[in-house]
Amino acid sequence: MWRMKLSAWMARERLDDQLMASRLEAAGFSYSVHTIAKWRRRERMPRGPAMAAIAAVTDGDVTANDFVHSPSIAASFADQNEAAE
């Protein structure tokens, strides 16, 4: 099984955000184009059910581990922690 980032998988499959939303919907999951764009650009990390949906639609090529070490997500969490202090 080949693991990759969501953006790379979508590019390989020639899917834009709308087509990815359609593919998720066909599999029984409903996420907005805006949400998918944030996941793809690594601005937001999908939560548990969304990660399961992504793994299902990508046949396991994209999993939760592919989002964990995102520099942009790590920076976002750091910014949130600084703001909370």
C-alpha cells in the first residue's frame, strides 16, 4: 500500500476539490468543498470520522498518519497555544 498526502493523491487521480467532495458523497460521506480545500492545503487536520472517510475513499493511500507531521498544521497549533497564553 502506497501512502501519500491528500493533495498528491488528488493530483494523481486528477480530482479537484469538487470532484473529491463528489467521490466522498458517493461513498456516503458529506464534506464541503471548502473543508476539502483546507485539508488539501494542510490548513486543517481532518477529525476522526473525516480521516476514516478519506482512508476509505483513497483505498488506504491517505491515512491519519499522512496529516500528523504537517508543518503548517503544527504551526497552526503553536499559534493557537501562544494566543491562549
